[in-house]
Amino acid sequence: MTTLSPPGTSRPADAKGPAGDGPERPRRRRILPDRLRRAGLPYLLLLPALILEVLIHLAPMAVGVVMSFKELTQQYIRNWDQAPWIGAGNFRIAVDVNAPVGEALLHSFLITCAFTVLAVSLAWLLGVTAAILMQESFRGRGLLRALFLTPYALPVYTAVITWSFLLQRDGGMVNHVIHDQLGLTDSEPFWLIGDNSFIALVVVSVWRTWPFAFLILMAALQNIPRELYEAAQVDGAGIRQQIRRITLPSLRPVNQVLVLVLFLWTFNDFNVPYILFGKSAPEAADLISIHIYQSSFVTWDFGSGSAMSVLLLVFLLVVTCGYLLATGRGRKSR
Amino acid sequence: MRRSPARTAVTVTLAAALTAVTAACGGGSSTDGEGSNDKPKELTYWASNQGTSIADDKQKLTPELKRFEKKTGIKVKLEVIPWDSLLDRILAATSSGQGPDVLNIGNTWSSSLQATGALLPWDDEHMAKIGGAKRFTPSALAATGARDKDPAAVPIYSLAYGLYYNKKMFKDAGIDEPPATWDELVKDGKKLTGGGKYGIAVEGGDPVENSHHAFILGKQHGADFFDASGKPDFDSPGAVKAVKQYVDLLAGNKIAAPGNAEYAKRETIRDFATGKAAMLLWQAAATSIKSNGMKQSEYGVAPLPVQAPGSGEKGTRSMVAGINMAVFKNTDNIDGAMEFVKFMTSDEEQRTLNAAYGSIPPVKAAQNDEAFDTADLKVLREVLTTSSAPLPQVPDESKFETLVGTATKELFADAAAGRKVTTDSVQKELSAAQQQMRK
Amino acid sequence: MTASAKAAAASPAVSPTAPPRSFIWTRRIVLTLLALFAATPLLVMLSSSLKPLQDVSDRFRWIPTQVTISPYLDIWSTVPLADYFLNSLIVAGAATGCSVVIATFAAYAVSRYRFRGKRLFTVTILSTQMFPGILFLLPLFLIFVNLGNATGIAIYGSRGALIVTYLTFTLPFSVWMLIGYFDSIPRDLDEAALTDGCGPLGALFRVVVPAAVPGIVAVAVYSFMTAWGEVLFASVMTNEATRTLAIGLQGYANQSQVYWNQVMAASLVASVPVVAGFLLLQRYLVTGLTAGAVK
């Protein structure tokens, strides 16, 4: 997209920093003098963002990575630079799936994958369905849209606390409805402990996330020219065919970004399981973020927790790169 | 992709530089010595949430702090921290060296925090400043850190577990006395269960509560969850029996409602206070029960049952629960901090504060006050003095609470879902928990 | 489909692109179900906030035994909610303001310029989305403390630390969205401004920003919502004076019981700013995201 020469960028050789790498691009247009100032401008504009990112994201990340190579337990938390180096020790324990720590981590990882795939798929499905259904204007559409978006707008702790209130076994609305009022089950099921906790987690996550998918897709749908639909209808295509042939393909670029973003956010989500289950999540809902939290903050073993986080990061990097390569998308192609 | 190696180098260098700076600074100031006296006129005090709300705590503590200020001229900045965040805040303070001067800690955290080296050890010299170790009940002092080290904190509020029972429900079921052994408890419980009501309520979803009961019962079965050298021993036969016995309240004996497996927000107290459960095993629950609407006359308190009328360690009826007060080594007002601890452990303050919170003063001299002669406190005092044991004072104690407590929670969930809880299944869970202790 | 053709032929007033009846019914059913799904928890939140304590402590009831607004009055005294509210407002507001400004600058640079390290920058920005928060919670805290020690300013525990943290969290997504949005604004606008004699910054402020208002609003809304709702870092990096709503709401559950009706009331109160802001500005969000996401 940047094949047009941007206004006033000077030769890289004049820019700040070490000179001369890469071929110099001929400028098609030279607008204003004072090239040096021009040249520094993009860097200057980037500087605040860069400083913040380095200070708040990258440097702590690097420190976290360093921590993962140390045996950092409560004895050393005060002077963690004196904690002993154990090289790959934390990592070895974390990936040894025959030992309990590694086994638990693998289990948590698989649960998180399953959860993420399920939650993102459902959120996307609901989002695209609602977006398509709400394309045409009808009475009350605005109000309905506001209602749909509200769960996403609610602060996460508000939403999840409400759900934890609803999902109580004895005093919650969900059981009241399905057991007392509808008589669907014999005994009241548990939602916050036991196997059903996975379902509870998915439901709460989807409840919060599908409006975001809805919002993005609704916006994207508006960009699809009406003429395409009209032409298709004149040709005799039914609604379902229209969706399959026009809508979905047009949404592909948006979907690619949307799914990636949802995947990353859902996989890393800490707030939902923490507020729903507290510091110890049930086995069926042991998401990796809580698992790592428990391995570091609750048991004071920061080296181990950091190692697990690094592994998580590596996994997500691999997935993201793979995904971007596969979809061939990219701001990188700019 | 045209990546500039120079640019990469710059970025990496920047990050590395910052890392190095941080690393060089280390985990904050590491004064291994005593604190300083840079700010002799002010103190920062982190109090835990002992009352019914944060506001309530502030209300109870502020007059005392004012009294202290009048006496010594030192201004105390109070912050009451909810339990959910307290340990995280202490952790952050420990690793950065920036924290309060004085703080409350759960006494079960004493060993873990002691191992960080962040707390000022109470050696004889410091103890002398507050009147000497002899002022405190031995059991409370036992829960202040590893046995072979100086205490890492001093006790200020003591609590113990008791068996709370609903007098009317007992009478209606024809039971004259609260049970003295676990067999009796189960028998009574069965009589009391029926018609939507249950014999006992347990907070099965709370790992901390679970770990406490596992410990008490473990002691009764002759098992310690850590062996003499401090290594974890979660699946010894005694430990397995203990956990199974506790879970069987819901599983095998069915005298606790299945919903109890989820309870983690004090629903047990509510169930007891509203008459849904006839018995409750809790720490100094008087204020909580009152705030749930039950009058003191309606319930009685007895010590926890034992396995068989016995004595010594096997007669353990409670773990030594309570709150300790610690001083951060990095304090900038060491003398002031000492003064403050002396003030808070003075007989008078002990009487006032413990009466306000419904706990028992660990300072012996403060115990004889009519405020502590209520029915339940009398029982709990006796338990504290004669038949309580501190949780294992090892640095990994918090891991024990988490792992064993969570294992018990899983067993409760299994039982509530209808799956059988057998000695084998209990052993498996506890073995798995123990194996996670290996670093 | 002949049905629609027949319908079109039979009633010429109906546009040929009007959806068929089966579609309308599907739409009604599905949207009703979705509406129930979205609305029920909200309804419960509202109704529970108007119930006396016993209605929320026992079995669930749809209808309160008596409708009372006392939870809304009690929440302010049980916990210093007003202070927490103010703290959240300050922190989120400042974080949003700064985030928008910094993101605008950065996105402008990436969108309009070509320079070495651009790729690195955008890749780095994207990669930060993958970082698990736990990994850098403690290190970040340490950095703040060390900076505070080094500069003599008490950074840790101050609102400033939280503001800077939140602003950095929201920066990647904001920059990303704005890059896409700026890209959709034609260069001619810039160049017109430049030929008129403004510098590139002038072009930015006078031309690009006004044209990018929807995108900027979208970014602002997103940043505010993120900062308002963050829990983990707020729990460690605030003290009593700077505590935000996220942590403050924990105070309604204590050692004796949970005041669910107050929890619900406080939750509603805490949600009002973000929900109101979001709904009012949603059309900006839609247009802002269109360009940002589609690119």
C-alpha cells in the first residue's frame, strides 16, 4: 500500500542512526526542503509509543524471561538477582509430561485450546448470524443492537460477578429456571465446580465476546455493495446462497483478523476464570492463565511460573506466525 | 521483509539496557540489617480485614491509632486490605523493598514470609522491647515461624475452631449434648438430616478451609502433612483417612448438603444461621453468625470432636488460627514500628481489639476480661490452650494449603456429582497433590 | 427463488430485495433467542439490585418480596465507592487521552512514512498482544519501584503508574486500528495540506485527524473500556488511596457473607459510564472499525 512515495520522506542515508543499508529509493517527489527534519519526524512520532512499549511491555517481558531461568522461590524474591541459575531446569519440569507438573500443564493447555476454539467459534457464529440478520433495517433494530452490545461494554468484573451469581447451584437463576421452573434435570447441577464448569466458562466467555464479533462484522457488512445482492437476487439466488457466495467471501479479510484477535484475547484471558472461580479453578476449567497464576503467585514459585509463561508466549507466537503465513494476510505486505 | 539489522540492534540494546538496569537494582533495596530511622514521625500500617467490612475495620482501628499518636506523636497511616489482595500486595512489597512498616499477616503465612527474609526477626532483644515472649500463649507463639528460628512476627489476634450447634434443632432431634467424638457427630448428623435440613454445613469449595480441616483431622489420625525434615507427606495413611473422613460428611454419610461442595463465600455460616444446617465447624464465628441474623442464645459452642477420647497430639481439636503482626525489615522507622507493636500487644489494646473482633487475645494477661468469657470464647480459649497445634511451619506451607485444599475440593465435587469417594480415590488425589510439591 | 419473485410480482410495493417471509421468521426467532441470552443476566443484575438482602441470600426469586432502593444507598458506605469511582475515572480517562494521542502519532508515522524499522515496529506491536499478563506483572512492578527509587518520585502505588500501564496495554490495538483507518484516508488530502504550506504535523492535525474522527473515537472507547475493566494489575499496583472500582467491588464480600444485592447495585453503578459511553458512541465505533478492520 505504500508504493506511493509518502510526502517528504528523505533518503534513509540522511536519517538518524547508522547509515547505508539497503538500496536507496529514488524519490518521485520532493516537496519541501529541510530533509533532515523530515527524516527524523517519523521516528519522533513513534518515540513515545516506542518508549512506552519498551518500558512497560518489552523490558518486563525480558525480565520475566530471565526469571524463568532462575530458581525464584520465596527465599529469593527479595533479591532475585541472587537467585540461582538453573538454566533450562524450570522448562524441563514444565514439559516433562510424565511428571505431575508437566502433566498438569499439558492438561491445562489442552483445556485452554478446547475452550478457545469453542468459545471463539461460537462467538463468531453468533456474531455473524446476528450481523447478517440485522443488516436490513427493521423496527427496534437500534434498540436491539444496543442490547446486544451491552454485555461487551460492561466491565469484565461486573459481567462475570453477575454470572457467578447466576450460576450458583443453590441460589442461582440458571438452576432455578432449568430445575425448578422447567424441570429439565432431576437434581440441581453444579456449574462452578466439577465438569460443568467448562460449559459455564464457555458460556460466560461467549456472552462477553460475541458482541465484539457482531460489531466488527456488522461494520464490515456495511461495506459490501448492495448491487451484488440485488444482482444475485435478480439471478434467482436465495438468501442462503447469497450468504454463502457473497457475504462470507467478502468478509474473509475481516474474519481473518477478527478470528486471530479473538483467539489471542480468549487464550490469554485471565479475568473471566479468575473472577468466576477464584484462585483455584476446577480441573475441568483449569485455563492456562489461572494455572500459571497458581504456579507463581499462589505457590510462590516464580521461576516455574515464568517458564510456563514463556512457553505460552512461544506457542502463541508460533500459532500467530503460522496463521498469518497461512492466510497470507498482512500489514506486513504494506 | 527488509529488516534493518541496525534498527534491530538498537531496539535490542535498549531493551537489554533496561533489563540490565532493573537487574542491577535487583529486587529493590536489600537491607539485611535492621531498618532505619529516617522517618521517625510516621508509620504505614497494613491491616487485614478482620471485621465485617473494610469500613468496619477502619472504624475499630482508628481510635486506637489516634491513641497511639497521642501517646507517642507518631502518625500512623492505616490501610485496610481485603484478603483477596493482601498476599499479593505483601509479595509485591517484599520483592520491591517498598512496603509498609508494620503489617498484619495470616499466621499461617509466617513461615513462607519468614523464608523471604523480608520480616524482622523477633529475637530476644526485640522481644524484650514488647515485654518478652513469655507474655504470649505458647500455642500462638508456635505459629510465628519455623521452630528453630526466631519468630517472624508476634501474635495479636488468636482464633480457634469450634463446633457450633443449633440448640433447638438438637433438642428437637432428641440430642442432649454436642458430640464429643466423630462417630457421635456422624450419628447426630444423621438424626438431624432430613426434610430439607442437614446435620452439618461445610465450606467445601474453599481450599483454605479444607486444608485446615484436613490438618486437624490429620493430627487426630497421627499424621502430619510434612515429615520431620520438612518434606511433604500428603498421602500417608493417616492423611488419607483424615481427608476421607472430612469429605465423607458429604459423600458417605450424607449429613452435609451436596451444594456444600461449591460453598466458598461463607454460605455455610448463612446455612447455619438460617437453620438449614444444625452444626458448623468454624473459627470464632460469633460476629458472623450474628450478622446473619441468629441470636447468641440460639446456638452453643463445643470443641471439635476427636476420634476417640484421647489426649496428646491425637486430641488436637483445632489448628492455631490467628493474625500476627510483623515488621518489615526495610522499614524507615524501626523505633516507631517497635513502639507500635508494643502498643498493639499491650494488655489494654489487646483487650479492646480482641473484644471488638470477637477473637481471643494471645497475650495471657489480657485474657481475663469478661469480654472473653462468653460461651463460645470460653470454649475456644480452652481449645487454644490445651488442644491446638500450629499448621506446619515450613516455607511451603502455602503450597500445602493450595494443593491439599484443592484436592479436597475436587473430592467434594466428585462426591456432589454422585461419584464414589473411596480410600483409593482420596489417596490418588493426595498423591497427585504431593507430587506437585516437587519443584 | 420463485416465492420472492411471486411476492415481488404480487405486491409491487415490496422491493425486490425485501427478505422472504421465512427469513423474517428465522430472524425473529433467532434474534429473540439472542436477546434473551444477552438480556437475562442484565435483568437479573437490575432486579437483584433492588431486592432486600434475604431475597438474594437464599433460593433465587424472580420477583422481589419488596422493591427497595436501599442497596443503592448502602453501597456508598459499605465500601468507599465514590473514591474508587473517582480513581477509575481519573486513571481510565488519563490513560485514554494519552493513548489516543500517542497512538495517533505512531499510526500517522507508520501510515504515511516509510522508514527503517517500520516493519519491526508493527510486528512488535502485534506481538505484544500475545503476552500473558502474568509474565510481566512482577517485573513491571519492579521497574516502577526502581524508577521511583532512582528518580525520587513515588511512582509505585500512584495513579500515574497505573495510567502508564493501561495506556501501554491499549496502545498496540489502538495503533493497529488507526493505521488501518489512516490508510483509508487518501494521501491527496495530506498533500493538499502540505502544498498549502503546513508541515506534516499540521497536515496531521488539520486534515488527517478530522477525517479520522470515527477511528479515533473507536480507539478512545476501546482504551477507556480496557482501562476501566482491568483487574490483575490494579490489584497489585494500587493502594487504598488509588484503588479502582475493579478491586473495590471485592469489598462487598467479607468474612461473614456476600451482600449480593449491593454487589449488583455497585456493579450497575460501575458499569454506567462505560456502557453509556459505548452506546452513545457506537456508531463511531462501527465506522472506525470498518476501515480499521477491513484493511
